[in-house]
Amino acid sequence: MSALVAYRKGVMAKRNTPTLAYVTNWATRWGWKETTAHPDFYIGAQAKAQEIGYKLEHFWLGEPKMTQKRLGEILYSRGINGVLLGSHGRERGDVLDFDWEKFSAVKIDYFPHRPSLHSVTNNQCDIVRLAMRKVIARGYRRIGLVMHRGWDYTVDHLWMAGYLCEQQVLRPRERIPAHLYPKPEPMNAWLAEGACELLVEGRSFAQWFEKYRPEVILSKSSFVLPVMKRLGLRVPSDVALVDLFLECADGATAGVEQNHKTVGAVAVEILAGQLQHGKYGVPANPKTTYVGGTWHEGASCPVKSCAEGG
């Protein structure tokens, strides 16, 4: 990569900075900036592109009269042959139909499912496993995962995979079913990205909590804390909390920072390497690169005292 950077810096003095396309397919042009992860994907990609001598330009598939074919033609006519597939709403369809032989492309996250391109994403399975191992080491046994159903669906159910995997070290009577909200059916109640993802529904959460009595909850703080407060649940005296989407490592909340900016940066590095080696089209054997999370200690999940049992 250092050779590529040096090459780019030399070339930039002679011609315009080459452009990489950052293609999104959200309900609105900038709606993805109001969500978790997606803004940082873009920031990381933009910073890395600039570092190695590229300009990153955003293209939205929802532009008036824009079609997939038309966007492909626009990119090709402008000499843009490197494409990052960024924020793609899970309800927007799972196929992106370009003339891929003209482009080198890398996908960030899991959507669209087709074509099968090289991709970069957070390692959600390992993130939840890391959190489980940390809380088990602190003496917790009744560990509950609380999550919007769409989040697990979006990552091919890797949140649940990691949770179920680490539960196997617990005794059967200690294993708590995850609380995924909303219910599986109707699917259109949770498939579209929307306001229902902001907070877990209070009644179903209260029923789940009362039935299973978790000692610690793994979730997203902003998703569960308002409802927990309404129910009079105090953190950590009534129940400990680990944020799987930790954004501020200030010592108040324990959790895992997912390193979203690194995902965007790695995607650009891979795309630049493909362009350098003239690799275009849909790869015969697509590869996925996973970026791990970073654990941070926090007061919301202290070591469980022996007096509390376990």
C-alpha cells in the first residue's frame, strides 16, 4: 500500500485526483447519516481515500429518474471505475445490476446480497462473543441479549450466532432467550429502516425481563435505557448493562466499540489494491474481511460480588 501511496502522490502533480464512487441506496439521500455505523463507514472511507491519493464522491441511487443502469453509465463516462457500495437499506432490494465488468467494486456491510463482491464488515459474531466472555469473567451468568430484529437480520444473524455460541459455556438453566423486537411476523413491521428501531417496546421488554430476570443486558444503550428507566430499573444495582454499539468510552458504560471507521478505511484499501492490479468484475471467489471490536471497561458492568450469587 505504501508503494501505491507514493505512486498516487507523484501522479497527482500531473493530473486530476482520481475519483472513487461511494454508492448508497437509502430511502433519502442522507438518511443513512442519521443511523448507527453508516456515517462512520463513510468518514473512514473518505479519510483513507484522501490519504492514498483518491477523492471519494457520493452517489445516491434514489435520485429522480436515476436507475442502476443510468448510474453505471454516468460513472463509466466520467472515468470512475472504482466503486464502494456503502449504505444500502435492507428494504431496498438485494440486487444491484451494473455492468460489473467495467468496474472494480467492494461492498461495505451485507447489502445488497447480489452480486457477490468482496466485502468488509464489522465482526458482529465476535463482538457479542467478546462481550459475553467479559461479563462471564465478571461473575454474571444470566445474560440477556436485547436487540431490534432488523439489526440481526441485516448482519445475516451473526448477533444471534455469537450469543448462542457463548451460551454453551453456561449451564442450561442459566441460558436466557434473546429478546428480539418486534416479533418475526409481519415482516414489514421491522424490515424497513425506521423509527421503531429507536426504542425497544416497553410492554414486551417488561414481560421478558420479569420472566427471565437477567443479571446483565447486552444491547444498545439508547435502545433500552429509556424503557428501563420507565420501569424503575437501575444500572447497575438492579441489572448491569453492556453496550454492543459503544460510541463514547468515558468509563460510564461498559461495552464494545465496533470500529466502524476502520471498516470504511479497509474497504478503500482493498478497492485501491484491486484497481492497482486491474481486477474488474464480479470475483469468482468473493472474500469477506471482518473488523473486530474493542472492549472498554465501564461502571455499568462491575465485577459481580460473591454475595450476589451466580
